[in-house]
Amino acid sequence: MKKSKLSVYEMTLGSLFVALMAIGANITAYLPFLQVMGVPLTLQTFFAILAGLMLGSRLGSFSILVYVLLGLAGAPIFAGFKGGLSVVIAPTFGFILSYIILAYFVGKIAESRRTMPRYIMAAATGIIINYIVGVHLFYLALNFWVGGDGISLALAWSSMVPFIIKDSVLAVGAALFTQRFEKAWLSKTRLRQAA
């Protein structure tokens, strides 16, 4: 029977990922040159994948859910130090929403076997989920509730190419980091013994 309550240890690790997501969302505040066509490059996808890989499906997705809820409650932790319910109608809200889903599925895949090929497969699945949800909601937002003439789905996808490349490289980095961290520390922690 699985436990339903989070331990203090798990809450601490989850809180760490909430903080990492907030920092990753606003990395361009510290490094302003990390922008493509005025759009900031963030590390949110990297940290959401890392949350799933390291914390597992339950704790990883819960941590990202807490991050999203804090941002929607008004904490300025989304990209550009934004927060509040107005973010829901922003074209990029689909990506924020996808982080919860991707952390869950990345964690599920990684939990079954903690090997490098499994980590890479989990990270790749996370990228696919992130962009399918994010790009389609981006397309819908620009065509139905954000002003302007709208764009085609093909243009929405092609505008994401620099971000897909960046996130794919970082996803492999998340898999490599988790593999090293698993051997050095995670395998000896209560997080793994409880699983």
C-alpha cells in the first residue's frame, strides 16, 4: 500500500524544485543576452524534466503543480517575473501547464528502471509532451483570444525550432545529471528507499 502523505524530507525536496522552476523561468533577468527574437530562453523545461527524473511521478508532478499554483496565486515566479490569473490567457500558458503533465510521465518512465537509456527516453517523452501541449495552446491563443491576425499551426511549430533545440540538449543534460546524481547520492537517500 502506498503512502498518501508527504514526509518533511519530500516536502523539502519538492520545495527545492519549486524554487528552481522560479529561477529557471527568470534566468534572463540575470543573463539578459539569453533571448531569441526578444523571447526569453528559460530553464523551466529542464527543471520540470529533472523533477520527474529525480523525484518520480508523484512528488515531481506535485512540486510543479505547487509552482504553477503559486504563480497563479500572484507570486511573480513565471517568466518575466509575471504571476496572477492573467497568465492563463497568455499564449505561453500551455507550456506552463505542460510542465505538470511532463513531470508526471517522465517520473513514471524513469521509476520503472533507473538506467541511462530509460532516463533519455523519459526526457524525450517530456520534450514531446511539453511541445505538443504548449505549441497547440500557443496556436489557439494567437488565433482565438489574443488580438491580431493569428498564425498557422505550421508557423507556430516553426517558431519553436530554437527552443526545441535548446530544450532537447538540456533534456539530455538532465538525463546525464540524474544518472550521475543517482549513483553518487540519490540511490542512498530515503527518497529511493521509500519507492
